[in-house]
Amino acid sequence: MNLRQLNYGSEVLYRNFNIDLLKLLACIAVVTMHTIHNGLSLFNTIVAYLCGFAVPVFYVSSGYFLMNKEKITQRYIVGKISSMIRVVLLWSAPVALFAEITKSALGRAENVSVAIIFRNSFCYPFFQKGYMGQFWYIGTMIILYLLLPILHKVIYGRKNRWVIIWVTFVLVSIGIQIGSLFVGAPLQKNVIQTCRLWTAIQYFLLGGGADYFVNWLRSRLTVRQHLVLLVAWTIFIAIYQVLVGQYIIHDNHPEFFYDDLWMIVWVVLLISFILRISLQKKLCQIINVLSPLTMGVYIFHPLVNKVGRYLLDIRTTSTAVFYSVTILGISFIAIHLFSKLSFSKYFLKF
């Protein structure tokens, strides 16, 4: 792993700030994707598509650490899954309770029911439903953690096996995407994001083998050449997804391109570029402050967005951009302040 040392007085930290930077960029991208008002204009649609790397990179960053751990124990898996369930309940239960009480008070629903509260706080969030549908991602991560011991045992330290298994999932993803192109609609739409495991496992395994791509590209391209290739491919991706989304699959949601071959290549170019560059100490210090907030921002921003959409009617591109930046800023500031509380770790870490 590409670890870097950061000194804070007497404290010495060893962290992979390149991966932290990837997570931070993915967090910013996912908030932008959810708030840019995709479809309002061509510019908004392009921005939304360019933010589509967010979810794949979240999987990649998790796979990078988990698939490269020397040992995966049952206690570790149980602890992580328990922590994820705790985080979901601590956020979704109060939100569900508040929402149901408010609806009841306004006469929009029957009296508050324990069964409804339980459904909306524990069952629905993992399956992209209810008030906290963003927890579908944690639902997928729970499944990945359950599969982790098998994946790790089969692949760890065995590059040839990793290549075979990863390529297999890539081919499955490409096959589904080609099917979408032929039928003129996203086949993935028939499966909730929690259960699109072919996509999740493919990018998770890509994270585990990311260093292979870094070393391969480092031996063939300079950093400058790599950057030029990444920029060129990014421009291609924007044009390609706009055309395919509008004229072939007739859907402009970025999630329906995660399985696309060109998207996979884009993610490979992006993560390998970020992993190979050297980060300045000052940038590492900024990343060190912001990176721990990313999960909290991911969880919290949809709530801010719901309030914002209720208060504002976005009709212009410039207003949409201002709105997106504002939601991002509010989310980071709120989670930063919340992280100062002693009990916040139970809400933000797993």
C-alpha cells in the first residue's frame, strides 16, 4: 500500500492519503450528482454523468483495503456488520419517527405505528426505500462483507485468480450493458441498487487489484501522459453517455452506466492516476480533516437536499450550480460540527 507519513506534533500518522482523496472526490461527486438537477440543461446532465464515478470509486476504495488485508476474521466481519446496522438505525429511526409523527399531526397518515417505524428505520433503508434510501449502499456493503471471507481466501496473493475472477465479473457487467443497448432501456432498472452485486463485486475486486494497474501504467506512461489520457477519456465519456442516455437507453441516470466497458476503463484510469501521484503535505492535512466526514456527508446530504428542494424551485443552470455547492457546503459544515460531539463516532463510523 502507498502509505504516507503525516506528523502532528508528537503524533505520527500513517495513512494512504491517495485513497482518502479518492473517497473525498467520490463524496463530493455523489452530492453533486444528487443536487445538480440532472436534465435541467445539457450542462447539468454532463455534470451528473461526470459525477458518475462516485459509487464505483466507493466500492474500489473499500476493496483496496479489505482485499489487501493479510487476514480476515469472523470477529472482524461481525463487528463491521454490527457497526453498519448501528449507524443505519441511529440515523433512520429518529428520522422515521419524526416523519410519521409529523404526517399524523398534519392528518396525512394514521396514528404512529411501531410496525411502520420499524419498517422505515430498519427494513426499507437497506433496499433504497423509505426516508433514508441512501442506505442502500450500506446494504450492499453488508453483503460484500458476508462474501469477503470467500473472496479473500480465493484471491489474496494470487494475481492470476484475481484476473480471472475480476474479468468474469467485468464480462457479466458488459453483457448486461450490451443488453440494455439492444433493448433500448437499462436492464439494471429491474434490480434495486442494493442487489446489483455483479457491479459491486466487480468494482470491489478492482480495488483489490488497483496496484496492478498502477504499476502497469507507471511502466508505460509518465504522470503527464497519464493525465492527458485521463482528460481525453473523460471528455469522451461525457459525450458518449449523453448520446447513449438520450438516444439509445432513453435514461439519463448515471447509475445505468456503471456496467459500461468505457466507464470501467475511465474508473481504472482515474484511480490509477490518483494512486500514483505524490500529494503535498498541506493537501494531506486538508484530506486528513475532510476524509473522515465523507460517510456522514453521504448520509446527511439527502436530508438537507429534501429541505432545499421544498424551499427552492430551481429553474436555471446557474441556480442549480449554486444550490448544489450550497448543499455540499452545508453538509460538510454540519457533519464537521457534529463530529466534535463525543457520541458522534457511533453515527459516523463503522
